[in-house]
Amino acid sequence: MKKTTSLLLIAFSAFANAQFFEGFENGVPGIMEQSFISGNTSFIDFGISALNVDNSLSETNSAVFFNAMETNEVTTSLKTPILDLSDPELSLEFKYFQNQKTENYANLLSVELSTDAGLTWQQITTCNQTGTNVILKHVDLGTFNPTATSIIRFNCMQYNSYLGFPIAIDDISIDYHTTFSNNTSKKAMSIASNTETTIYPNPSTGFFTIATTQPFDMTITDSNGRTITTVNEIESETTIDLSNFASGIYFAKINSIDRQEVKKIIIK
């Protein structure tokens, strides 16, 4: 499968099912709104040009929060348009990265929800350093009672650019995701159950074959939402080796040309 085809598959599958999706491939802020809360000479950068963010978190570009005021505290934000998030099954997922520069120091990404079109805000999750790994963050929105006039915003608080590296985010998605816990979104599992993808043997000792009727890309995450491995441009079948990982429940997120699936896999 050619690279151009792969990019089309990911973009199509993400937008086909998602209630909201922004991958920043057409620039920052994309369909979101950029605001300066304090220190308005900081900026949210398009692409990967900030220190220690060498690669995009997904595809070609990511949003990078960069403190241009050096030792001053600055806060910038990206926020969604007004969305109808009243369905309690909806959840938020996004990719996040902040490598460590100074021990016991980190910039802070705070994600907030407004249920009254931006008049008031409540914090729904925070993110600090990730080390060298990209984190897939998952938030069940139903816990916070969103409404038909909801907005989500990402606030980046950066205190000192000499002490902390920039924060990068990507692939912001609001959808019927599988919940990465002991509870599973019923709608997400219903969507997955109507697909033609098979995974076998399952459970297994770590070797799984994934087969479907059309080309696909796949990301494996653990029960905490952390990405374990990503496999791209699979024609119809592949075998993965997870035998080095601990026993437990994992999730295969599969993007094909007309659907996005989430399959549970078990290492015994």
C-alpha cells in the first residue's frame, strides 16, 4: 500500500466516525481556536520546529506549545468549537508528549470542559512529563456531565523555557472510544462487533494474527492507554509479537478505509 494511500485511509477513517477530530495536518489551530491567556508573546507552533520535539506525534505535523518569553510564565490554549457532547458514552482521546529537561520540573497541560458555551470551565485531566514516550490520553466525558453546548480546551502553562521542554499534542478525537479500564464503552464494542476483522489466537501467549478484508493501519495500547506498537500499511493480514509484554488486556485500534475498530486482545 502506498504512503499516499495510507494517509488517506487514516484521515478518512478518523473523520468518518469521530464526533470531533483535529490532527493539525492543515496547520494550527486547524478547526480549533488559539487564545493567549497570559504572556501573549508565546505561541502554538505549526510543525516540528521547537526544541526536543524531533518528530510529529502522528502523520506529518503536531501542535507544539512553545514559550517565547523564556523565564516568564505563559499560558496559551487551543479550544474546540461548541459541540454537542450530551451523549454520556462519548470520550476524549489525544496524543501528548513532553520530554524531561530538568528533574522535578515540568510544564503543565490542563484539559478543561465548559458546559455553557465557554462561560465557566472545569478541569477534566492534567498532563506533566512523559519521558521519551508519546502518551495516548483517554478521558470519559460522561463523568463530567457535558451538554449540547460544550467546549473543550487545552491550556498549556509554561513557566521557564530553560527548565522545561515544549509540549506537543496531536490527534484530538471525541468519539465512542473503547474505555481503557475494566469498563468498556457499549457503543464502541457494538461498532467493533459488526466488522470483518479477526484476531487469532485470542487469548495467546503473545503472538497474534490480525486479518481483515481491506488494507489497514493498527495501534496497540495497554489498559492505561499507552501506545505499545504501531503497524502501518498492512494489506490484509499481519502477525504481531507481544510476548515480551506482561499478561493482561490490551487493545488493537484498527483504521481501515470505511471504519475504525477497537478489538480487545489478551496475553495469558
